[in-house]
Amino acid sequence: MGFFNVSDAMALGLIEGADMAFENIRVQEKEDYDNAKRKVNKVRLDDQENFTQIPDISEMDEQVGYNEFVTLVDDHINNWRWYDKTLFRLYRDTDMSIRKIADETKISWVSIYNTLKKCKEELRELFDEDYLDLKYKEYERITTKGQED
């Protein structure tokens, strides 16, 4: 009384054969997996896909020059009075406008404007030449002029 309408012995034989075939497939798949895992991929040295471009020295010079310029400016700002330094950094390092800073701090926007104007003029006067050196990619000419004062 089987589903395939064959004798029980024959059905049992087919099932046992199927189990054995399935086990052989599983063993073969495991062996293939282990072999693939151990396989070493060979790469040609002139293969473009595995080629790593070394950064251009001029890009590194630009980053070093920019970092040196920013360090000079930040070191100079550290020597300012607390009020000037705090307002300038708040304006420079956040996206707050002068009016937003005035609302948050309860300081007159005119006072904030005049302080920022004075700070910017001082930085422009001290670091204008260094900024131009950075702009025209003359990184070796960036000096410590701002630190001498």
C-alpha cells in the first residue's frame, strides 16, 4: 500500500540508495569546499585589478602645507583673550550666524560683529602671505611669522 504502488522491499531499496547517493554528494561537496579553501590565488604583478596607486607626493605636500598653516593660525588664536577666542571659535567651528550667537549668548550682535571683524583683520594681517603661499602651492614658504609676535 505505498504511494508509488511498488513492493515495500523495492521501495525500501530505493530509499536506501537515495540516502547513500545523498551522502556521497555531501561528502563530495565538503571535499570540493576544503580544496577551494586551500587553493592559493596567483596574482600577476602587472595585473591592473590588483594594482595599488601610491598617492602623488604633491597631494601629500598640499596636506602637510595646509596642516602647517592651520596649526599656525590655531596657535595664534590660543594666545587671544578668552572672549575673542571663544567668539571666534564659536563662529568658525559651528554653523551659527552672528544673530544666532547673539540670541544664544545674550551678547549684542554689534559687539559680536566688531569682535569677529577685529579678529579676522588680525589674522589677515599676520597670515596673508602664508595664505597666498598655500593658495599658490608654495608650501615650503609657509613660515612661523604669526608666532614671532
